[in-house]
Amino acid sequence: MRLILLGPPGAGKGTQASGIVEKFHVPHISTGDIFRKNIKEGTELGNKAKEYMDQGLLVPDELVVAIVEDRLQQDDCKNGFLLDGFPRTVKQAEELDKVLVKMNVSLNKVINVDVDKSVLVERAVGRRVCKTCGATFHVKFNPPKEDGVCDKCGKELHQRADDTEETVSKRIQVYLNETQPLINYYKDQEVLATINGQQEINKVFEDIVAALGEK
Ligand code: AP5
Ligand code: MG
Ligand code: ZN
């Protein structure tokens, strides 16, 4: 299964990705996670990406495309992959198409997680993430059993640096200008499935599975 998760910041892409990769046994490729890992490790890529991420801006296309192209060549992508947060511009989508042609494969579905802009800030600002295992929670919508502690691995939960109200608002604006056009791009390719992301997390997942033609 070769999939893309599309949607605004806070739509629930990462949350749904964890269920999808478990069910379909494909690697989860989140460009945001790749950048955060590089920032944590203090690599050159991390330092470059941080400048943009802290402002809620997109990292330049050339940088992102090279990373994804390289990642898709790895062995674990032979039977499929789940891209989360990539592509995010028409240029990135065009470059991805070229990579897929070279690999002689095509996309099964682009899942567009549709959420009203009015709930996105609250979702992002209340998000808590585990830097150890990657699990995501929400103080109100998906609280951990114990405040500030990861249910899965018991480590401390953190707030993402770009999850302030101001930066989230900027990210939403950038999404509307740069990323939303991809909805029509993939509609034209007849691979788009739009899912109502404003339901219970499990119901969103059920709808995604149904859209993929699975039970
Ligand atoms: P990235 O990490 O991809 O962030 P994003 O796209 O802004 O999306 P988020 O991770 O914020 O949201 P999500 O949809 O994953 O939501 P989640 O499941 O966590 O990118 C960060 C930055 O990196 C970018 O700004 C950019 O600078 C750079 N970057 C990354 N990719 C790039 C690219 N391709 N090109 C250029 N730059 C790039 O859920 C959010 C919260 O809501 C959680 O707390 C969750 O528990 C809760 N929640 C989830 N589902 C529900 C539900 N159904 N009901 C209620 N609450 C819910
Ligand atoms: Mg995410
Ligand atoms: Zn954890």
C-alpha cells in the first residue's frame, strides 16, 4: 500500500498514521519527524530546518525532496509506505511523481483529513508528544492516563516548539496557500479520498480503512 496523508496542521495525520502503519505494515515517513530528529541530534540539516520550522514556514522544497527520495529507496519501502506531511507544495508533488515513475510504482490513495480550521489551534496547542516513542496525546481530546507521562513507554511528555498559538496560526496560513492546492492535484489523478477528521479518533480510522477498500 502506497499512501499519502494530507491535511492541515493538527488535522490528526500523525495520530492516524500510527494505526495505519500497524494495520498495513508499511513504514511511516513523516518529514516533520525527520526534521525534529535532526534538530535533536544537531545535524546540519536540523539547523537549517529549524530556522523555518520555528517560524511556521515550510522548509525549502529542494531540501525536503532529496530526503524523501533517499528514504523511498530504502528496502523497507519496497512493499509500500505512508507519507505524512509530504508533499506539501505542488512542486513537491510533481517531484514525487517523478520519483514514483523511476521506481515504477504508483500511489494507491491520498487520504485528505478534512478538519475545520476553527478547531486546529486548540488541537495543536493542547498536543503533547513523547520524544522517546513518538506517541501523541491531547490534554483534552486524548489525555494520557497520568498527566505529562506517556501511556506507552512511561517517559515524560513534551509540547512541540512550534505548537504556540502564534506559530500554529502561521502554519495554517501556509497550509492554505501552499498545500491546499494539492487537494485538486490529487483529485485530478483520481486517487483522493476525503475523510471527515472531526469525529472520534477511532471513527476517523474506520473511515480511512473503508476508503482503502479494507475491512
Ligand atoms: P509536521 O510535523 O508535519 O506538522 P503539521 O503538518 O503542521 O502537522 P502536525 O504534526 O502539527 O499535525 P497532525 O496532522 O500530525 O496532527 P496530530 O495527529 O499530531 O511539520 C512541522 C514543520 O516541519 C512544518 O511546519 C514545516 O516547517 C516542516 N515540514 C514538514 N514537512 C515539510 C514538507 N513536506 N515541506 C516543507 N516543510 C516541511 O494531532 C494533533 C492533536 O490533535 C493531537 O494532540 C491529537 O491527540 C489530537 N487529535 C487527533 N485526532 C483527533 C480527533 N479526531 N479528535 C480530537 N483530537 C484529535
Ligand atoms: Mg504530525
Ligand atoms: Zn512514549
